[in-house]
Amino acid sequence: MQSQKLRTLTGVVISAVGNKSLKVAMEYKVKHAKYGKYVRLRTQIGVHDEHNLGGVGDVVEIAECRPYSKTKRWRLVKVVRKAVEA
């Protein structure tokens, strides 16, 4: 069996309300086709967090995986940087 390299992304946790669940925002910029101005876009991804490690504001690395639920298709790999507490 061949091992495939899993797709990984880095994003910021925007919600950590549910048990073992996170919402991660992936922000990127695209050039507008007509006006040439760069527009900021954001995608929200549902992430499975088995050990409840992530918190709001944390920068996390996530990887593709099997479907855990209707909306969760990604899992938490590691917390890159914890959020600064005020």
C-alpha cells in the first residue's frame, strides 16, 4: 500500500465551542479580475480536535482526514502558536 502525503494547512482558530471541535479560518488574497485590486477572502473549516488542545486565537496546523461528521473533514495536527492572553 502506498502512503500518500496528506494535505496540511495553517490557520487561526475562530471558534472552540463544541467538545472536540474547532472552526479554523483560512485567509488568503486574490486579485480581482476586472479592477486588479487584491481582495481578502476567508474560508472556515470544521476541524476534529481529539484532545481539546486548541483555543480561540491559536495558530494551528491541520491535515485532511476521513469524515468525522457532516462538516468535519480535517483534524488537528499541532498547535503552532498559542493565543496571547490579555
